[in-house]
Amino acid sequence: MTHTPHRLEIENASIGYGEKVVMRDLSFQVPHGARVAVVGPNGAGKSTLFKALVGILPLQSGRILIHGESLGTHKDCVAYIPQREDVDWRFPVTVSDVVMMGRFGQLGWFHRPSKMDKQLVRKSMEQMGIADLAERSIGQLSGGQQQRVFLARAIAQEPHILLMDEPFTGVDVTTQETTLNLLDHLRSQHVTTIVSTHDLNLAASRFDLVLLINHKLIAYGTPREVFVSENLAQAFGNSLLVMENGMMLVDECCPPDEEHHQHAEAK
């Protein structure tokens, strides 16, 4: 049997803010080029996990390996698109400036972009349908346009792994389709993509693997393996509704978002 290389390995990782542990003893491996959906209730630790995977939040224990080496060894290997609410959109910067930030890992902060860098930035904006917004301030854009700016920045970075935290929340249908089309393109380029989403039906239909978490790993595997009643009950409790047509809906209108509350306390 041919060995499938892993781009990302998490071994016994515990993650949190200060003394508060949000994720405990998490272990999983992501194969080369896989598309993974991260699902779980509000406050389950999805954003916390992403911040650890990109090195923003240090591990309390365990380790993260990329291509078999410790996180941080590979220069600009991981691109990260945070939730829109985590970004200060008042910052006075243009669309092209934001997309060019994707090249900084290659350039360094004090080197001028080359002709190739500028061409790559332009191509990334064209791919996301925002080339005509290049000189517009990001604060003047709609939510969907802002999302596409960050997608373009990620493409310009040329990552091996792309992390996207709730990219389908609060965006229009066009932006959602653009994002899904980008995931298809990245698959053809063998880029590993890890996406958190509240849409369980989308996770079941458009992703190779599903990581189901609620402060710990509940299940990891194909959607068919993960989305079974026992796992869903453990993750969502009574907030999960399964319709007669098999569609899965999560009622999350009322529970507080503990994860963002913990993050706010840590600031």
C-alpha cells in the first residue's frame, strides 16, 4: 500500500488562553491536498485551533508538525483567513495593499515588490473578481468583497495549507460560490484546505474529511463516518435538528460564544 504523506500533524495538543484550556489532547493528521471541514457548536474551540495552527496562539502542550517539521520551520507555508469580525476594517489600507501582504513572507518587510510579485497580486485579484477595486479602501467594501480580498491575499501567498475560519458566514451567495470554486481550484493545485463552518450539510457534501470538536476531538474521518447520531449528540446535544429530508440544522441562537468570551478576557 502506498504511503500518503501528511502535510499537517497535531499530536496531543492542548490549547487555550492563559490558564484556561479550550482544546485538550487533540490529535489528528491531514493528508496531502485534503479538504477538511471543522465543525462544532459555538465556543467549541474552532477559532482557537486555527490560531494555534498558524502560530498566533502557543500550545500549552503537544506539538504541531508541517511536512514532519515543527510549526514555524516552513516559511509562509500556512495562509490564514480569520473571521471577518476579527479584522479591523477601519485600517487605512487599499485592496491591493492587503493582497500584497500575502507576498511579505517571500519579500520581507523592507524589500520592494518585484514585477513578478505585482503580477501575482494582480492575477489573484482578477481570480477573485476584485481587480476593479484595487485602489479602494477595504473599509468601503461590502462583507462579500472584503472576504474576496482576503481570499486573494491567501492565493498570492502561494501556501501549502490554507486555513479559513467561517468563510461562509454573513456573505452573499456569489461570494460563497466564489469561495467554493476557489476550493476546487486549490484541490487541483494539491493545496490542503481546512475550513470551519456551521453548515453541516455543506461539510457533508463538499469536503473529504470532517473534524468534529467540542473542546476535544469527538470524531474525525469521512462525512459518512463522522455524521452519525452518537457523534452529533455528543457534539451538539439537543441543539441539533435533523429534518425528514436528512438536512442537519443547528440551533445556536441562545448559547453564549464562550470561545470569543475567553479571547476577550485574554486581551
